[in-house]
Amino acid sequence: MTCGRIPLLSRFGLVAGLLLFAMGVLRMGRMIEFVPYPVTTGFTAGIAVVIATLQLKDLLGLEISHMPEHFVERVQAIALALPGARAPDLALRETFLAWQRVVEAREDLDRLIRI
């Protein structure tokens, strides 16, 4: 869904960001106490799923000529393109994930040694 040149979701994201910035500048962080916990966790989980879905194409090295705008169609396009995943991209991803785990484990070990 678009409204003019800027997609509607982008406008909502911009407004939400500006609202959060204004609340931070005005020291209104305590206002989050009035937002129910399921709303904040649902929003956070939902946006995490959307961001992860947006990254899957590049993460798996998929060739998708046109990525649909809507979530369900996007997931279908990714599923249809899965057989064409490129092995070098997958190997690079696994290498960086393994390296991240090594670094995190070393940081945890360093913390334990200091204690």
C-alpha cells in the first residue's frame, strides 16, 4: 500500500521514530509504563520478523527479480527461490555466525576469569 511516493509503512516508521525521539528529548521515557506489555512485546516481535524476512534474500544469496511488497507474498517468493540458494553465500554466512559465537564465548570466558 502506497500513499504518494513514500510507502505507507515507511511513513509510519518515520512518525514512530520522530515520536520516540521527541519523547527522549522531553524526558518522557516513563510514559512507556502506560503502554501494555503485550503491545510492546508484540510490536518488537513483529518488527523482528519483518526485518529478518527482509534480510533472508541476501543472507541466502537468492535470486529474486521482484520482491513483493506484502509479507505473505514475500515469504512465498523466498520459499520458491530457496532451491537456487548459492553455496558460497551460505558458507560465508556460516563462517561469520561461527566467528560471532567464538567472540561471544571468549567475552564470556574473560568475564568469568575476572570474577
